Amino acid sequence: MSYAYLFKYIIIGDTGVGKSCLLLQFTDKRFQPVHDLTIGVEFGARMITIDNKPIKLQIWDTAGQESFRSITRSYYRGAAGALLVYDITRRETFNHLASWLEDARQHANANMSIMLIGNKCDLAHRRAVSTEEGEQFAKEHGLIFMEASAKTAQNVEEAFIKTAATIYKKIQDGVFDVSNESYGIKVGYGGIPGPSGGRDGSSSQAGGCCG
Amino acid sequence: MHINEIRHRRNGLHCLDYTVVSLYGEGIGSMDLVSGYKGVVGLVFGNESSGSNEDSYVERLLDRISNGKLAEDRRNAMVELQSIVAESRAAQLAFGAMGFPVLMGVLKEERDDVEMVRGALETLVSALTPIDQGKSQKNEVEPALMNTDLLSREADNISLLLSLLAEDDFYVRYYTLQILTALLTNSPNRLQEAILTIPRGITRLMDMLMDREVIRNEALLLLTYLTREAEEIQKIVVFEGAFEKIFSIIKEEGGSDGGVVVQDCLELLNNLLRNNASNQILLRETMGFDPLLLILKLRGVTYSFTQQKADPGKEANRLTNKTTLVQKKMLDHLLMLGVESQWAPVAVRCSALRCIGDLICGHPRNLEALGSKILGEGLQEAALNSILRIILRTSSTQEFVAADYVFKSFCEKNADGQAMLASTLIPQPYSMTHAPLEEDVNMSFGRMLLQGLTLSESDGDIETCCSAASVLSHILKDNIQCKERVLRIELEAPMPSLGAPEPLMHRMVKYLALASSMKNRDGKSNASGNLYAQPIILKLLVTWLADCPNAVNCFLDSRPHLTYLIELVANESESVCTRGLAAVILGECVIYNTSPEAGKDAFSVVDMISQKIGLASYFLKFDEMQKTYLFASASAAQPRKSLTRSTAASMADIENVDENYLPDGKNDHPILSSIFDSLFVTLVKSLEADIREKIVDVYSHPKSKVAVVPAELEQKSGESEAEYIKRLKAFVEKQCTEIQDLLGRNAILAEDLAKSGGGSNSHSEQRVGGAADRVQVETLRRDLKETTQRLELLMAEKAKVESDASMYQNLASKIESDLKSLSDAYNSLEQANFHLENEVKALRDGGPSTFPDVKAIKAEAREEAQKESEAELNDLLVCLGQEQSKVEKLSARLLELGEDVDKLLEGIGDDVGLPEDSEEEDE
């Protein structure tokens, strides 16, 4: 259970773009062709390693439907990273990216790292959004970009890990005040030497002291 | 105050509210507008002089607050307003009608004036706090409730209040939290929705957990209300780091030794985990269950929420939770708490036991762990034995139910476990089984259970026996090997002189009878102890007989059993469930009956049911039972009541439930509801369907007394007509009686149907009953038709035989008449003969006189004829001579003519030629 850092992620994007499938592929390494509509938010977690440091990812997969927006907005502020997902076979999901981004900028903290993901890249024959368009959009808005497939697992690991690496880099660069948990980052006791938080794990205070 | 008035007033207030809101949009209402309310409010409180006073007083104060110029005066007005609203219901009402826009205006516009803001908030708190009026009437509107309703209606208000939580002033935050809590208490749903829609609403509340102690404690309470049955809020709260914060508070407060704050923390924790798979995963994946166990290790009432962890969620998730929990030696702690800690309060012990049940249920590894668990240090005993001991010994129904639940969970889908327990069930000599229960720690599980089953008999108290019976029914459930094994157990009679050993099952039936007789003797009022004795034993029997023909056979071995059951079903003074379960057992005697023995076979049982109870009223027992609250509630898989502070407190009260329990009441007795768990209810329901089907089946295919083999209807070779007819006749006779029998049955059914049709009983029952009857009637009709056809066939045959017979008869009569005519002819011949003889005789007598005449005449005639012929002869001779000479002459002449006379005359010589000659001569 010990980790150097804990990052909170959210996954956002239109309904049906494959957010839950990306999460399932990342946490359970499996693909479920038919997935129930997400209600509210669902939680998933996984440990990864960056720079030889164990990092715990807590991921909240949000419902894409408009009716859940007010609920899902509550998750923006506390997240360190966001995966903004669209479906390369459905143009409208790409067109909505701007409004998602606006939502994120409005409710999230300014330092949140956003990864743009064009999902379902295995369905190249039905492609409606070119890779270049995706790249262009990411460049304009300062996002990291990647095309991925939850079905074939292509780039799924990479997407989550690259986002984590970006956040990690920001920490190293001193962008974040890691003692402030509202950035979605928590310092564990597994990687960073600091005052002992006691045997029962790191309490928030312990994390705070480390900063 | 009359309802109409209240409604009137409410409507008035609602109108006001809308007006107020719209005004509020334009800023603070001016004095003129405020005074405009006077009329309406005055109308409402018209008959209450004090009310009207309060009304104008509140109005004046509000006016001073909104229009006053002097800061000091406005502050004073606020203080006055607060104190009057805190004291008087009328003032609360008046404030609700007019005050919100004014105060919200203050909160919005005058943030800098901390004192005003504080005052406004305190006034709001007072306006939302119910004032206990000793004489308050039931139907009176509670002003505080109405005010919360008014305030929470606008999401903007909530948003405004939440923003106040960011203020530096302690009191501002404190009062705001109190207001929010009050709002949540009275209109939780509206507030939950509002807070969800406000960005960072929950975040702000969560921040309060890190505030100074007083605020933190308020926030804890607030969050507890907020998270109740609101899954999305629960998740957001957890997202905001609730687990870490809660555990750190618990630790700060001294863990499970802590006081009410820790309890609040645990309640919040319970809210967050209960039925929330997502949060359970998060806790397991990030913090683990260690912090929970840490709390558990220390003692206290407070651990109880952990049981929720094993509560519904996703199946897989639940299993993982259980695995993780047991890995953490949760089981040990719980056993320690539930079984070994006799000093712990009953409620805690019970919760621990139930938690053990939850942990092992459907989890093979945990089942095994419990099965092999040994407790104690010096004197060691298997954990299950200890729990059984609790069941047999406890006087607390609650503890019995909880411990029973452990066995239920242990035996559920655990054939190996059941077999293990059953294997120890070895009967002991009577004297051994009646050794004192307490002492022997080495006593096997089976011996202890058997002792429990039989011990109580001697003291005439069957409570212990029932407890043991309940455990036994878990061991037998769905396990045919165990059922068979226990069937073979025979008990020695209490006194050897009283006869042969009897099967354990028979002993159980005896207890059942004993239970009802005790109940009857005691009268209904004092039925508490035995109220569940019958259902428990009935459940045992239902479970035992299910799918086990041998058990059915054993049960029916004793003829009075069936009679007793039928009495039980028909006995109106028994409870609905008792009758229903007895009916189920009867049904099992039908569907699992493989006995060919007359009087014990399925058909006889059905026959007996139909004759003694009537099928319709028999099936009615099922329906009645289904309709009981127990069944209805068990079907809808009921979530366990959350163990909150209040329920924990009320747990002690359950011990008193017995006395207040009404057999027909809605409040279910804990033991009864544990008996009628959803599994058992499902079993009974599926049994019922089978029983209905089987009984219809039995009736549709009555065991025919006459085997109809078409070949046998044919005449056998070598069988004489008479034998054949005789055989057919016997056959038809048998069929006739059978038809008669069937008709009789049919009549019973029809009567039954008619009766049930007349009653006010459920339609479905009638339909099913009717259908069953119809099926049977149909079958009977078919049989009847078949028999009629057969009869017709026989009739035709008979007619043919008859016609043959009559033909022969005709023939015979003809011959007879021939014979008669013959004999007549003979007679007449004889007569003629006789006559002739007589004549002859007579003739002979007169003969001598006449004969000479005849002779004389004869002689005379002869003489005469002689003479005559002589003369003719002479003439002839002459003629001949003449002719001769003629011939000589002619011959000579011919000779002369050269004719060969000889040749010419050659042909003449015979008689015929003569005339020719003469003719020729003539020429």
C-alpha cells in the first residue's frame, strides 16, 4: 500500500466515447464490448512506477451524459490529472471538446494536467477525425495528445503513465504545493523520507508535514 | 386550528414566499412593501391576538433592519428579532412570512459587517429551530419546519450559505453549519440536490472537517446527514478525502475509547461504505481495512459499522472485501468480541456474530477458516461449538437470532460443512445425553446438539429444543446425505419401559404437538415463549422433507402424524404461518412420496386432504401465508437496518418485544423474521408451485383400479362364449364402480369449488382451484366417454349375440312346429290305422257270410269271360284262315308277276305288319 505519491485522475468526455472501457483496460487489463452506462462516477485504482517511485493512481470515471454534469463537476477541483476522451469515429465528440475544456478550466485547478485521448483508434476504417486534427487541437490548448484503443489496449498504459509523468515533473519543478491536497496530489510515506506518520499509514497531517 | 385554516394560511404563505423572492431579486424590500404583508398575516392570525402582536413586532424589527440608518440601531433590532424568534412560534411564523428576503439581503450585501451577518445567521438558526410548546396540538403546523421549507426552496440561498463557510469569523461558520444541518434534517432531499448542483459545495463542507474542533464536530454531523442515502454525494465526499480525515479524527479522539465524536465519525464512515461499492473499493485499494481493524481491536460499541462492509455491493467486490477482511484476522477479533467477550453488551455481541455470518456467507475459504477455528487458551473448543453453546444457552432472543445466523451462513451452500457437523450426530445412551450441558468442553458438536434437541423434554420447556431444531434445519438444508443420515438417528425412549426407540424425526413431531398443546393451555396471551416454537419445528420438517422421499416415508410411518398435520392445517386458532407451514409439509408428503403402500401413497394423502380440508381451503392456507407481513417482507430482500446510535440503543428494547408482540401485528418478531428468511420463503414458494402441480397431477391420473388392456377385450382363443361374456361383464362392473368413485370425487371437488367461489377468498386461489377441478372433470369426462364407448361396443356385441340367439330360437321353433305337424300326421295316421284296424276287425267279424258270394260271382264272371273269349278266339281263327287263303292267292299271283314274294313279305311277320298287309290287301 505504500506509495511515494498519490495522484487523483478524472476521465471526462462525451457519453459513449469509451471512458469506462479505458479505465477497465488500465485497472483490470480487460475489455468489455458492452458496458453499462456510467451513473454518476465510478472509481478505479492502480499502482504505477515513475522514476522508480511507486505512485498510486486514483481514477474517477465520470458519466458523460449532460444530466450528470453537475455531479461530475464536483470532481474537477480535487484532480491532478484529467483524461479528456473523444471518439475518433464520431465527429461530434471531437467538436464538443472545447466545451469540456472550458468546464475543466472553470472548475479545476489551473495546474491540472490534461491528456487528450482519441479513443477507438482500432476502428481506423470508420475514422471521422484525423490524427492531425487531434494533434492540432491539443497543441492549441496546451494538452498532451495520444490516440488509443481501449479494445486493443494500444496506448492505454502510456496515456495514464504519461499523464502521471507530467504531473510528477511538475512536482519536481515545484509547480505544486504538495501539502495542499486540493491539487489532487498526496505525498505518501513509501518513497519520500519524512517524519513518520505512524504505523497505520499516512494521515493527511503526515502528508502535510512532508511538504 | 382547523385544517382549512392551515391550508389557507399555507397557501397564503406560499404566495407571499413567491412575492418575497421576486422582491428579493430587486433588492431589499422597502417599508411599504413589508407593511403590505400585514394584511395577509393579520388575516391569518386574526383570531390570535398575541399572534397579531408578534406579527407587527416582527414587522417593525424587520423594517428597522432593512431601512434603519444607524448601524447600532439595526444591530439592536437584529438582536431583538433573534430573541423573539427563538421564543415564540408566532414570531417564527411571522418571520417566515416576511423575514427571509431581509436577512438574505444582509448576508449578501453586508458581508463586511460581521456583527450583522452573525446576528442574521443566529436569527435564522432560531427561526429554524422548533420550539417545544407543551400544549402543541398535533395538527398544528410547525413554524420551524415551514421556515426550513421556505429557505431551502431556493438553491441560491443554499449557495449563499455555503459561501459563508469561507468566512474567517468562527461564529459565521458555526451558525451557517447549524442552519445547513437544520435544513438537511427537515428537507434532506432538496438540500442534497441543491448541494450537488453547487460547484465545490461539498468541497467547502469537507474543508470544515479540518477546522477547529467545534466546527469540525458540527461538520461531521452535517456530513452524516448529507451522505444518508445519497450515493453520489458519498462518492464526492470520499473523493475529497473523507476516509483519511475521518480516521485521523478517530485517532485524535482516542479511537474506540473515544466518545460521541468517534461515534459520529463511525456513523459517517458507515454511510460512506454501506451499499457503495465504489467507496469500498477505494478504501480497500488505498488505505486498506487496517484502520478499521485498529478500531476493532480496542473494544467498544462502535465497531458495529464494519459489518456493513460485507453488505450488498457488487458480488465480486463483496467477496474481495471478505477475503481481505479475513486475511486481516477480522474473524479472530469478531469471535473474540462475539463469543468470548461475555462482558460486552448484548448488542455488540450480536453484531459481531452477525458480522461473522456475513463474512463467511458464500466464501469458501472463510467458511473453512471458521470451521477449523479453535477458541480459548487453556480449555480449547471449536468456535462452532462455542457458538452452538450460545444458541442453546442464551435467554436473549437477539443473541439467538445472531448466533443462529452464523450457522445459517455456515451451512448455506456448504455441503462439506454440513456433512462435517452432521457426522458428529451420534446418539448416546439416554443417561449420557442428560448429563449437565455446561461442563464438558470436549463434548462433540453433535452430542451437544442432540442433547439440546432432547434435553428440554424433561423440564417441559421446549425452548432449547427449538433453538437446536433451528440449527439442525440449517444442517439439513439442501443436503440429502445429511437428511438421510439424521433420519437414521433413533432416540431411546426416556424410560426404557416405554417401548422401542423412536426416530429423531418422530420426536420432533411430538415436540410440535407439545408446542401447540402448551400454547392452547396457556392461552394466546402468554404464547410468547412458544410463539416461534411451532414455526421453528415446522421449518425443520419442511426443510427435512424437501426432496427427500425417505424422510417423507419416515414421517408417514406413524399414521397419527398425518392426522395431526391435517388438524393443524384446519385449526383456526393456529397462526396463519403455522397452518401454512403445516400445509406445506402435507404437500411435501404428496410430491416427494414414492411409497406404493396404500394409505401412505401420494394418492391417499391427497384424498385425505381433499376430504378433511378440501383442496380449495387447503390451497388457501398457502395464500394466507404468502400474504402475511413476514412473507411479504422477506420476499423483498430487506436491507438490514443500519446500526445507528438510535438503533443501537433500541436494540436493548428488542428483548422486550416479546411481551408486546401481537401475532397479527405488523411488527415482526425477530425470531420469526429470521425463520422466514428469503431463502426459506423461496423454498416454500417453489414447493407450493410443485404441490399445486402435483396434486392436480394426482387427480388427473387417478390410479386406475381396472387396467384397460385392449387385447384383453378380445375373446381369447379357446375361451367359450359364455366365459368371454362373463369376463367382459366383470370388467364392465369394475369400471362402473370406478366411474362411481370418480363421480363421487368429482362431486367433492365441485362442492369445494362452489364453496371457495362463495367465499371472499383470493381470485387466484379460485382460479387455480377451478383449474384443478376442471382438469379433473376433464379427465373424468374422458374416462366416462371411454367407458361409454366400451359399453356401446359391448352392447352391440350383446345385440349380435341376442339376434343370433333369436335366430336359433326361430329355427328351433320351426323345427318344433315341423315335428309337431309330423307327430300330428303320425297321430292322424295312427288314428286312421286304428280306424282301419277296427274296420278290418269288423269286416273280419262279418266275413264268412259275404265270401261265398264273392267266390260265386268270381267263378260266374270267370266262366262268362271264358266263354266270351272262346267265341272271340273262334272268330279270330276264322278270320285268320280267310286271310291265309288270301295271302296264298296273292302270293301265287305275285309269283306269276315275277315278284319275289318271300322277299316282299320278309318284313311282315310281326304284329305291326299285319295291318299293312291288310291295307295292301285292301288295295
